[in-house]
Amino acid sequence: MNAVNNIVFFEAASKVLKALGHPERLKIIELLQTGEQTVGRIQQGIGLSQPVTSQHLRFMQNNNILASRKEGTSTYYSLASDMIRKLLECMNSCRLDLETGEMQMKDIFPESKRSKHE
Amino acid sequence: MNAVNNIVFFEAASKVLKALGHPERLKIIELLQTGEQTVGRIQQGIGLSQPVTSQHLRFMQNNNILASRKEGTSTYYSLASDMIRKLLECMNSCRLDLETGEMQMKDIFPESKRSKHE
DNA sequence: CACCAATATAGCAATTCTCATATATATGTC
DNA sequence: GACATATATATGAGAATTGCTATATTGGTG
């Protein structure tokens, strides 16, 4: 693993993280954990409008978080990579730690005040 | 774990992920894996200007990714939570999978074309 | 072909990010 | 107090993100 590959990795990984960094998108990802879903079902599942749902899906597909396949008039979206699955596992493990009290909500939820520029 | 907590979790987690979703910030986080560092050292380590470095650090602190303490004229930043450490572990594990060929770069790096709206 | 259902895209306004430059603050030393 | 060092903040410009409304596309059915 050389420096160049490191840079590539950071670039790639940060895109993935950024694409995950939106509450609705995170919900979508969770939804897809159990398998592929159509746009319609995803939309129902998270309660967003159809265009916004589509936009999030496209965004995630462009960042290689999701893959899709068409069947008739439907499009099925699914998790695209092992990395996503690993990250999801990690998130779920954290959520479990919260439930068991092993981790505190304050450990991940900022109560900090923001200045204008964050 | 009820619905409300889920929402809180998604909100919190997505902020964390978003704050991690920037190549330079990811580098900073990696740098801090081995322990706290001053702003100066971090700046050297990643090669950014002092103000930009400070801004990234503030952003991450506001999103509870980092903690800081002052000593003399220096400020030491460090990883703020177990969640971050877990996510870091996960990322490093993925990087290892890349090295061993267990995972392919294409699994996390998008080659997809972008439309105007991503 | 007309029409419907499912999904995608365009275009726009508001907000947020990111980086750069300039300036401020705080601490330590002489 | 004058000054240097380390860090933070203000501010502004350009880009990216987000969600909305309207419209387009595509496949299936009669």
C-alpha cells in the first residue's frame, strides 16, 4: 500500500461516507439491508416524495453505495458493495451498544453550539 | 429501542458520517488514531493551511467527532467517541481487504458518470 | 395507438460547504 | 508592555447539496 493508493482510498472512502451522511439516505440503506427493494417500496418505507427518493437513490448509486436493476416498469435497488455492508454492521453494532448502555447517546450526538460557520 | 430513538440515532449517525465524509478530514482522523495531536502537527501532517485546518477541526468538534484540550498556546485534538473508533476500525479493515485483494477498489470507488444533479 | 403505472430528469430557490484572505485572541518570553 | 508563537474567528465568493414542482421516459395493457 503506497501513498498514491492511500490518497485514492481516502478519496473513495470519503465519498462513500459522505453519501451515507444524510438521515434519509441512512434509512434507505437500512431498509435495503434485508435485500433489494423497488423505488416505490423504499418511498413508502421512508415517507419521502417520489422525486426526492429517486434523487437520493441516484446520488447513492453514483457514489457506488447502491446498485440497481430494472424489471418491467420497476427498478430494484440494492447495496452495492461489501464496504457498505461492513459499515452498516458497524453502525448496527453501535446502535446495539447504545441499547445495552455500553455507549452513551452523548458519545455520538453533538450538543455543541454552532457558530455561523459551524 | 423505539421509533423516536431510531430517528435520533439516524440524525446523529448521519451527522457523524457526513463529518467524516471529506478526504482531508478523514486523513486527520487517521492521524489522530495513534493519539492526540496539536493543530500544528495535524496541519503539517496533511499539508493544509492553518485556517482551513482549524475550520475542519472545529467542524468535527461540533459534530462530536473530535475533542480538544488546551495546554499553553497549543490545542490538542483527539478522537471523541467509541463510535468514531469503531468506524475507523471498520475503514481500516476495508483497507486491509483491499490490500489482500479480498475487496476490489471498484467496490468502493465510483467510476459512474454524473449528471448535473449527481 | 391511447393510457396508466413506475421511475427518472430538469430547473429553480434556499441553504450549506469549502477554501482563501485578513484579522483577532491568548499565552509565553524578554 | 512589546513581541513572537499557536490557534481561532470573521467574512466573502464559488461550488455543492437539498427539496420542490413540473415534465419526461419507459414498459405494460387494452
